[in-house]
Amino acid sequence: MSFSFTDPKPNNEPSFSFTEPADVEEQLQAIADMAHEILRLVAALRRQINN
């Protein structure tokens, strides 16, 4: 399963869609995985800024 960002909504918030059918549990796991990766990247960026 993969996802892609779509055109921003009228309130300028980006949305995303899954490119393959998946059940809710798989979608929630994918979102959780994305969140963990974002947090990891933010932590790495903070370390670079603070050095």
C-alpha cells in the first residue's frame, strides 16, 4: 500500500489518498508509520540545527 498527497483543500491543508485499496487497520498503520518517520526526521533536523 502507498499513499500520495493530493491538491490542497480550500483551507490550504494538504490531503492524501491511498493508491491501493486497503482496510482501515492497514490505513491506520500506514498513517502511524508516516508519523513516526516524520518525528524521526524532525529529531534529526533538530540535532543538525543544534550542532
